[in-house]
Amino acid sequence: MKNPYRLNLTQTLSGFLTLLLAIGTQLQAQTPTAQAQAARIDKHYNALHSLSVHFTQKYDGMGMHRQESGTLLLKKPAKMCWTYASPAGKLFVLDGQNAYFYSPGDTEIPRVPAKKLDDLRSPLRFLLGHTQLAKELTNLQIVPAENGAFTLSGIPRNMEQRIASFTITASADGVIQSMRIEETDGAINTFTFSDEQPNAPATDADFIFNAPAGAHIIEGMPPV
């Protein structure tokens, strides 16, 4: 006589394995490919003319830990303004041709041609043109993140000597939530974004940098 308990156990295990397989298949079906998620991000940002978003930036490296926050304003083509609330008065402006870096108390303000810009904010420049994220990042990969979001990883082209790891976490509909950059020297920069306002009011005047009294502009490279 067959043992009914063994039969029930076998049936239970079989049912459990079937359920796990079904869940795994469903999750796999819900997870887009890296290229598909990159295309969603492209579609979202390529449709915009401008953008305003709150950011928090954390930096760890060279024995320093720093956290700053403020508002990022973007306007196509190729204009960007980071206005810091903490520390108040800090400013980064890309006017389409040159980038300017200012902190309160500076008497010399570096100006860097946009084509030579090698700054940790520069990966976001792909939002300023016609984005093709899958072509901007090499070795593109994807993993699920919290709350239905997904994280893309890769290395921005032409920044391989400086960046060891680069990730973008975006919602399922392509809205970027965070960006993490690990440099080859071990320094880590993390940007978290919230309160995005697509097509926010933005004029060319918002991206004109005027040096404060007592300060002058110099040709230079961006600071850390």
C-alpha cells in the first residue's frame, strides 16, 4: 500500500515547484531587457524641451564625505544649471558652449569649454540632446530595483579612463530616480532626483553666468 502522507508531500512539493517556476517566468516577463529600458528613458527625455528636478548629491572619496542638494534646470540644446541650496550660493552653469563652477568666496571661477568637460555631472548631458542611451554606455546591463524600477549599468563612452562603474535607476516608464558614479580612484558620487517637472519654464537667460563682484573668470579644469 502506498503511503498517503508521502503522496501528499510529493504533490505539495510538486505544486510548490510549479508555483516557483510560474513566479520566475512572470518576473522574467516583467523585467525588460537593458535595451528596452534604455529606450524607455530615451523616449521620456527626448520628448522634453526642458526639465527641472530636485537633486541630492553625495560624494565619498579622497578622505572626504560631502552631501549637497539643490535644483537642476535643463534646457535643450546643451544648457544646464545646478543651483545649490546646500551649500547656499554654489553654482554650476553650462551655457551651451562653456561650463562655469562657482562656490561662495571664490575669487577665481574656472571656465571649461563644453567639449572638454570631464565632470561628474557630464553623464547627464545625454539628456540635453537626442538621447540614445544604449549607445552612450558600453557593456549595458539591467537588474530590478525597488518599487518596480530598474537599474542600468555600463560605462559612459570616452570616460573609461575616469569612470569604473556607472548606474542609472529609473522607473518603469523611464523617469530617472538616481545615478551612481564610481571613479577609477575609488571615489563615489551619488545623485538622487525627485520632484521632476517636465518642460519646466526655462529661458536662455537662466543659463547666463555672471561673475560676482570681486571674482574673475579663468580658463581651467573643473574642481572635484
